[in-house]
Amino acid sequence: MLGHRQKGDDIVEKIGIFLGAGASKAEGAPLQNEIFYEYFSSEDFNNSYDEMDRELATFFYDFFNIDLDNDSLENVVFPTFEEALGLIDLAIRRKESFVGFDIVNRASNSGRLRFISQYLVFLIAKLLNKKLKKSNNLHDQLVERLYYLNIIKDTFFISTNYDILIDNALVKLYNKDIYLDYGIDFKNYDQENDWQRPVFDKSVHLFKPHGSLNWLYCPTCNQIEITPREKGVTTRLINEFHRATCKKCHTVYRPIIIPPSFYKDMSNVFIETIWNKAEYYLKQVNHLIFCGYSFPDADIHIKYLLKRIQINSDHPIKITVINYYDGKSDTSCKEEEIRYKRFFGQKIYYEKMSFESFVKEPEKILGSDCC
Ligand SMILES: [Zn+2]
């Protein structure tokens, strides 16, 4: 049976941990509005003459009047990652072009918008790859602590982040006979000595409704390959392009990264499955803990999912919010608390606790859920 497990005479409650951008930020990942500045002010970019970086420079000049080679970037106000990718995705969906940036035609620059869309995804993959090399293992600490408290299998995770911090932390449980289950099947299951199908009653679920940097999608086979123990798609798709094709049909893989915009493409069958399963698990949750999630207005799909489970669940769901960090102003805290309360109602627990503190002692928040 899903959701509940007997432990002595007590029923251990099902715990959902929702990881937002703030959880990755605590490990060194840039926030949405920092991504472009971080990437374009890096030495790697300044010394790069490859096609991707040159095309991005043209795109930023034409679309946002930003001269990446000559402007002093610390004074530039960049668009957010979501704004840039959202514009391109919407144009592709509507089959419309911008001057000089076509989707598909017979001109020499045919397909340019699709390339820009992929380059933007590679950009974030490259940046996260670099930034998270020196992470401080907060996600590892959380998983280890939940394992120590013997509640890891009563917990599932939802992450709106593309990075694979929580993924890597959960993969480390394999030597304890606990498996990571993303809720979808991978083509790796058919390959020897590769990622194996998780064992049902020995698994921890992780749902990633916005996609993941370690998933490579073959649009011909309609299958996803997972790149375990690699830091995202970067190595495959950018540095080792020859490995970035499907072994069966030789189609070039596509990343599955869905920006949290209003125009989100939910038509991919894998993403649909993830959303459906996330809803199924969330409905059974007793305690939902938001970590590092600011409840942004743009995430209307996430809000829709959360409202569905709040209304449709047959029992009340306790909601706790943990998103404090040193230097966070009282005004930001208050505004955030209001955003949560206006949506879920007044009865939520808005804690002045950081992700760093939570991972060390999650039992302080979980209380009767675990101990
Ligand atoms: Zn294929």
C-alpha cells in the first residue's frame, strides 16, 4: 500500500518535501535573475569563440539591446532565464518568427530560434555544472538524516530545479538497497550494467515536473535516457557531441528542461506522467514541507497542482514553509508568508528557519511525523 507504513503501533505519516530554487541556491546555484550575468561575465565566456556563445551574443544584442562584448555587464539589467526562453518557446509554439530569427524555412538562417532555445538550455547546464562542483552537500545531509531517522522511505521529493543535487544525494542510498524512482521509465533499463528499474517497495520517489539536466530525450524513439553520476547533460550534449545521439536511431538527443513560465509545454508524455504521479502522491501526504520555494506568481501550473491536492485530498494536509536565509528582510518574509496564506489559507506554518538548519535536524520540523 502506498503512503503508510506501520512502525510499532504508530502509523508513520507520509512526508512530502518540495524543493525550490532556494534549496539549490544554498548550495551555490544561481537564481533565475542571476543566471545570465553569471554566465556572460565569466572568463569562460570572455575567452570563447564557439558558435553557441556567438549566437547567444547576437540574440542578446538583437532582442535586449545588450552588447555582451562591450557593455560593462555589472550595470546591465538582464532578462530572467524564463523571459528569454519563454519568448522563444512561445514563438516556436505559435510557428512565428522574429526578424532574422526564423523557425523553419528555406533561408540560410532556418531553424535559428530552435538553436537559440537549445543554447539557452546548454547555458544553464554549463553554468550549474561549474557552480555546483563545490556544493556544500546540504542535500546529502538531508537524505542521510532522513535515513538515520528511518523515515526516508516514508518521504518523497518534488523538485522544480533542473540541477541534480537531490538526485545525486538519493543515488548514494543504492549501497543501502534503496532506489531512486523518478516515476517514469528510462531506456537504460534495456541496457546491461546500466541504470536499473527501481524496486517498488525499496524506493524513494523524486518528481521533477520541470525536467532534469540528466535526462536525454530521443524524439524519434520517444524514450528518455538517464545519465547517472554525470553532472547534467553538459558533458554529453556539449563537450562530447558524438555521444549525444540515440544509440538505436542516431537521432540527436534533446534536453528536457521546461521553464516555469505561463507557456509551459506539458505535452511531453513523460512530463505528463510525472505531473499525474506527483498529484497522486501529494494527495496522500500528511505533511508537505516547502524548502526554498518562494511561491512565484509564474508557477501557475504548480499552484494548480497544489490546489487540486488541497481540495481533493480526503484528509487535511499540514503545510510548513522553510525559506529563511541570513539577511532576508522582514518585508520579504512577510510578503512571502502572505503569498502562501492567501493561497492555502491561514493555517500554514511559516518558519524562520534556513535550509541549512533544516537539513541538520529535520526532526525539529517533522516532530511527531518521525520521532
Ligand atoms: Zn532513438
